[in-house]
Amino acid sequence: MTAAATEGQAREHVTPDTVHIRAPKLVGDEPATLIPVTETTPPESRSDKKERTRRAILDAALTLTEDTGLAGLSLRQVAKEVGIVPTAFYRHFDSIDQLGLALVEESFGALRAMIRDTRQGSPSLGQIVDRSVDVLAEHVRDQRAHFGFIAREKSGGSAPVRDAVRREFAYFERELATDLARLPMEHWSADDLRILSNLIVGSMIATSEEILRADPRDLPDIKHRARTQLLMVIVGALNWKSSAPS
């Protein structure tokens, strides 16, 4: 291979982002010619490539299930969407159900942390309501595909995924009941605290589904209604006294 051919091949890989200018070397009083220096992009590691493919599979599943739900999704559909052979799917997930479970965990993980943050410090119930509604609206907007997936799969055809969604909602209720127990509500029984938590979480689920369906211009009205509904529940709760056990 000639030197010219070698040089031509090298230049094919030079882009504006890989060229840096060295500081000029002084030769006497005159600067030397500026010399372009090329950087080579390090090859993608095996673990990075695997994670990138896994992410592509998750994203493809979110898109494809918009029309069919998880129960109607096939491994071949996902593989075709991602651009991998079907057998490569099993390097990341054992089944479509396991893929769905990963999406459930991903969908709820960030929301759990965000909702938990709204209850940090010593906020009033009114402040908790305001913060929770704002966080929920923001998260639904930013993670629309994930919330759409949860809304479909909480009553979908995949039993393991359906059960996982319900467990996540139950976890929210238990965590909220624990927080409510720290408020001045000594006259409440543990069962009634769980019922109140169920009402609040149920209202938040309904609000998230309404946000998904609504025009973005209607979001302020939806948030206002959500706050009003939650405050009505709480006002009633503050005046409730649990019955003595029989």
C-alpha cells in the first residue's frame, strides 16, 4: 500500500471533533506551522454495548406495547425493532414477562424517590398535597411512555406484570400510611390509616391517567381538581375518629 493511500485512509476518520491544534512551536522568532492532532475514539466496551442493547430493547417494548399491550408483544417484534437476532434477546431477558417486570421497576423507581422527597422535613398535609400533585404532573409529562405502560398493564393480560404493578401501588399505600401515622392522628387505627392511604393513592392514579389522555393545555385544571379532591379527602380525615375495636 502506498503512503498516499495510507494517508487517505487516515483522513477518512478525521472529523472536526477529533482535531485539536497544538500550541505553535517557536523557531527563532517565528511560530512553526500548526499541526493537527487526531484523537481516536476508544472502542465500545462489551458491557457498554450490552447495556446499550438492553436499553434499546426496553425502549422498543415501550413503543410497541402502545398498540398491543405486553400480552400481544412477541420476542420477534422486539428483536426486529431493535435490529438484533431473536436469540440475542435472551442475553438480556429470559422472557417477555421479565422484560415487562423490568419496565415496571423502571417506571416506579424514580417516582418513589420523588414522592418520598415531598414528605421530607415537617410539611403540613396541605404542602404534601401540593408537592405531590406537582411531582406527579411533572413525572407523567417527562415519563409519558412509562406511565402509559403502567396504565395499560395494571389490568393487562400478563399476570406477573399485572401483579407487580399492584404490588407497587400497595407499597405506595403502606409507605404513605407510615408517614400519616407520624402526623397528629392518634385517634386513627392502623386499618383506617391504610384506607386513607388507599383513597389518596387511588386519586393520584386517576389523576395520572387523566393527564395522559388530556391536552397539555388542560393540565392546570387537572392539577387544580386533583388538589381539591385530595384536600377534601384530608379535611374529612382530620375530622374522622376510628371506631373502638369491638
